[in-house]
Amino acid sequence: MCQCNCEEPKSNEALELEKVYVKYEGKKGALIPVLQAAQDIYGYLPAEVLKDISARLRIPVSKIYGVVTFYAQFHLNPRGRNIVRVCLGTACHVRGGAKIAEAVTKAIGIKDGETTEDLRYTFESVACLGACGLAPVMMVNDETHGRLTPDKIAALLEKYE
Amino acid sequence: MQLYRGHVLVCGGTGCVSSGSKKIQEVMANELTKQNLDKEIKLVETGCHGFCEMGPIVIVYPEGTFYCQVQVDDIAEIVSEHLLKGRIVQRLLFKAPVTEEQVPSYKDIAFYKKQHRVVLRNCGHIDPEHIQEYIAREGYEGLAKVLTTMTPQQVVDEMKKSGLRGRGGGGFPTGLKWEFASKSPGPKKYIICNADEGDPGAFMDRSVLEGDPHSLLEGMLIGAYAIGADEGYIYVRAEYPLAIKRLKVAIAQAEELGLLGDNIMGTEFSCQLHIKEGAGAFVCGEETALMASIEGSRGMPNPRPPFPAVKGLWEKPSNINNVETYANVPVIFLNGADQFATLGTEKSKGTKVFALTGKLRNTGLAEVPMGIALREIIFEIGGGIMDDKKFKAVQIGGPSGGCIPEQHLDTPVDYDSLIALGAMMGSGGLVVMDETSCMVDVARFFLNFTQKESCGKCTPCREGTKRMLEILQKICDGKGVPEDITTLETLGAVIKNTALCGLGQTAPNPVLATLRYFRHEYEAHINDKKCPAGVCSALLEYKIVADNCKGCGACARVCPAGAITGEKKEPHEIDTSKCIKCGSCIEKCKFNAIVKG
């Protein structure tokens, strides 16, 4: 519940986050799950949200910032609607994963770690998706695509709006 | 209870799902209803069969017929021919490589025949989202025996007798680890599972989590009872969404049946298990870093001692093992430690699951007894090298391991023999490389990975790996000098001896192992400015073989730098000063007229 007596109605996101606080209230090691939930709600971790989490969990912002920047999963900037993860793990490396990454750059015009201006795609490279039997592999959102060749990439990405 | 005359198993592991098995399942269900077979034949979604290369996989019981690379259009035929009329659809059977012989039964395929499945005993055979199927295959019987007939000390002793060693990489005896934790005083202890499978090229833990989650829960509960823990955590990578989902289902079902939670099976023993999603940091596979991460901090390792068994999660005694280790435990208590110890070598008991990847014909998961020769794994189970190329090396143990060349392929595989060869068991990833892989490039690849994942806490790892990587980069770019080799060796030795945790201590291994067995490749890069495998693009030159060139112009059209010229139907030429060595022309040429070297 909001106890600050403010006039402004809370946004839907803030209400969702409130539920998360209630769920983890008083639990040990809550910071990472709260950050994960907050990122699910907002799509990334805006500075105001980090300050809010700091106040609610009574953890300094400096520590939260340290945690957020340590883990690959957390993002401080807005992300695309579709997350393209190209695997550059060992098995994919020896079967031409780098060529897939090049094809992605060619298809959507952004490099590893970038997001398109229309927020349609975010491109990330990852070390292993655990589907090495199908190398080279790429994951778009929660779907894994295997046995890729560079010429399949453009059409495949086109399907994600 | 409904009885069925046959079962159709469709693989629902990540590999097969990405090859389209969800759709296969849907169409199969419709087709069975359409042919009025849905009361006679049961459709089951299973976990991973391990033979991901051949997915989507469909198995029909009672015959045990193994259909591979099944497409949606094949379903109607399987249903009307096999399930209705009893005639096997020959064209969808697995064809043995080389002989091209069709193999009708699951058990006769070379990939499975040589395997001995203990950890993967249920993967691909049961529906992982139904606890009853696990119980029907003697699931939770080991736990029942432990809780009703054994004291915690007896459990520890039995574990020690089994000789099981940690499957996460280090190979520390599990029974001994349990004993340390059980002897630590205190009312509150934790049991932890490391399911942060971060080694690129290893996916056995994922298969167990997705295909047989209850074997992990049962193993953890037995461990909890042995050390006196009443709470536990499973730390899973967030990159494994399906594994997390199946674990959640498994925990809920076990709680409902009283196999997890308070007073398990009506005894005094209680244990709660929680799932913690990792947030993406390779170093969290190190046990002290993993615990820091559960506590909500940056996942940085801490010096040991104190060991987790004395002061672990929230400063309480904790025991931490990985997924494969725990999945072995129920079997040990079901059949007894002596039975378990009949498999394997003197110092490494039981089996090990290897993830076969790279340039192999049959990629997938293979579980074999310890002590088997690498040659058997690679050439018999793995079916040999793709496209009839020549074997060069196999990288074992991921970024912490090393590569092993042809001359050592007959060494029996166990923890100690691999260390003697300069590699390590690691998590069990086997990446096979052929003559087209450059060993300097491979070493650089691994070091680039560990360097990026270094947490930065200790200097040898943070600075040392960076310097090593710079030198490797220089060599790949053709700017290496002869002293670089000794510098790499010195730096590698210092980092191994002084880094704080396992990540740093093993990071130089891929470089040192390639220097040991493939020094000539380093020398070729440095002295002759050549990359013998034709990988390092700075050291390559592309040429057109005039005799093979038909003058079709396909290469010239695709060249982004406009470096290829020539008259139509006449041999073309590459202007090496313009060539950016992207390799597009080689991919386009249908006549093998372009070579690099």
C-alpha cells in the first residue's frame, strides 16, 4: 500500500511492483528476485525504479547499482520488443556462429549489445544456450532456432514484429 | 485406470522443440483423434533423448521404433501405417552413418548401444511433468529407504563407499563433502544445487532438469537428510526457461504428495526447496560466488577456508553439488553403493554424461562408464567427423579444460587421467575439432570467454587473462613475436598458482594445452605468418584456381569490396590489395575454384 499520502495515482507498473514488494517483504536475499521482477514489469531498470527499490528494501542505491551492473541479465536502458540472442559458445563457434552474428547485423543494422531505434530488436551475443547439438543456434525471445545458416537470418527475423 | 496398447513418445527437450516438435505433438494428437486411436494409443511428451542432431524424435512403444527428423507431413503416415496397421514407416528410421543401414529399434542405434544410462535413466522415457511416471520407475524409493531405515551417518558412509565424485568439474568425493557438512555443528544448514550450467558446450544438467527433475529433488532430499539441512536452493540459469518451468511443476507435485515439505513420508524429516534464478554470470558456477548471488550480492567468490561446509550460505554450514551429482544419488541408495561402484575405474566410479558437440556426425548427450576411451566416444557413439574430414583435437571441460590430440585418444577417461593430459573433466563438454579448426583461434576463443566473465576481484585473473588475450590476439593478427610463447607460458603458470577461485586458476588451461600439443601452429602463426587451418583471416590470402573457374561471375557479384574481376566465361582474379577476406566468394562458388591459405 502507498503510505506517502500523495495525490498522484500510481501507474499500473508501480502497482505491479507493489505486489512484488509484498511478496518478498522480510525475505532474505530478496534483491535479485525483486530486480528480476521489476525488469519483467518495466522491460528494463529505470533509475527511479532503482531508487524506489532502494527505499523499500533499505539497501543503498550504490549496492543495487553494483549488483545490476555485475549481472548480464540486468539492463539500465530500454530494450527492444524482440530480444535476439546469438550463441557464440564453443560448439557454435566451431560451426560458424560468428557468421550468424554478422548476418544479424546485416539484417537489422545493429551490433552486439545495441537496440534498434524503433525498439523492434535488441541484439545480444551469449556464451551458450545449451542447444549445442543444433549449432549454430540463436534465440529470439523464448524460441530457439537451430541449424542456422546466414541466408536464413533475414527472413527469420522479419517474422518478429 | 485406462490401459493403452501403445505409446507415442514425442521429445519435448529444447533441441527438439527448436526443430519443431511442439507442432508435431499437436498434429499427432489431432491425427490420433481423427483415426479414433486416442483411446488406444497414448501420446506422451518426454524430456530430452540426447540425440538432438536427429530431432524431432518420435518413439513408438511397445516396439521401441525410433523415428527421426520427423516432419509434420509425416505424421499421417505414421498414424495410419504404423499405429493403425502395424507397419513400420521405413523411410523415417535412423540410417547408420557410413553403412546407410536402417535401424528400426532404439536400442540398436550405435549412438545408444554403447551408452550406459544411470543419470539419464528416465530422460526421454517419462513425462517429466507427471510425478507418477517417475514413481513408477522406482522414483523416491531410494529416499524412502533412507528415511525409514538409515541414520544420517549411515547415509554419509554409503555415499563414501559409492566413490561418487562431484560431476561439476573438480571431482571432489561427494561422500566426504557430505561428511564435512554433517559434522559442522548448528541447527540451521542448507543444501544447495548448482544448476548454473555455464560452460559453453555442456547441456547435460539442462537435460536432467527438463527430462527428469524429480531425480534431482530426490538426490537433494537424501543429501539434506544426511547433513541435517531443512532448507535448500536450486540455483538455475535464467537462460533455461523450460528447465525452470519443469522444476516448478516438479516441486509443486512433490509437495502435494508429501514427498517434499514438512514431515516427508510421515517421518520427522522436513525440507523446503526453493528455486533461485541466476542473473547471468559464469563465475556464479563457483560455489562461494553462487552463494553470494543467492544472498543478493554481486556473485564474487570468497577465499576458502572457511569452506561452505563450515560457513556457507548466510554463514550457515552448507553443502553444494551440481545437478548430475545429485541425479546419481537416488540410484546409489536404490541399488546400493556396491552395485554403483561396479561401474567405472578404480578412482572414478560410475558414469559420466558427455555433451558431444562440434564437428561430429552424431551430436547429443552420451552417458558412458568412466574409463571408456575417448576414441570410442568420438568415433563409435559420435559417429566420427562430419564430411569425412580429419580429426584434429577434442576440447574437454570447456573453458577450464584443455584439448587432447589424436595420439592420446586411447587413454581411459577419468578425472585423474584427464588432468595428467593437461585437460580436465569439467562439466563434461566434448567439443570435437577437425583440420579446419585453428588451435590458436580456439585458445583465444576460450580466453576471451573467461576474460569477459572474470569478476575482477583478484588481480591475476583480472589483469593476467587480459594480457594473455592481448598476446593471442596479436598472434592471430600476424603480429606475434617468438618471445610471446614464453610470455604466455609464464603468465599462465602465475595465474594458475595465484588466482582466487576456480575460474582464474583454470583459465590458462586452454592456452597451455594447445601450446603443449600444437606448438607448431603457434610457431607457424608467429614465424611464417601463416594459419595452417585457414581460420585467422589476417593471415590468409584468397586465390582463384584458374583451372576450376568457369567464369560464372557469382563471386564477383557477391564480393563487397569489388576485388574480383574477369571476363565472362574466363577465369577471374582476386585483387589481394582490395580483398577484405570475408569469405563470401568461397561460399558462393559452385566449382571449388576459390582457395584460401
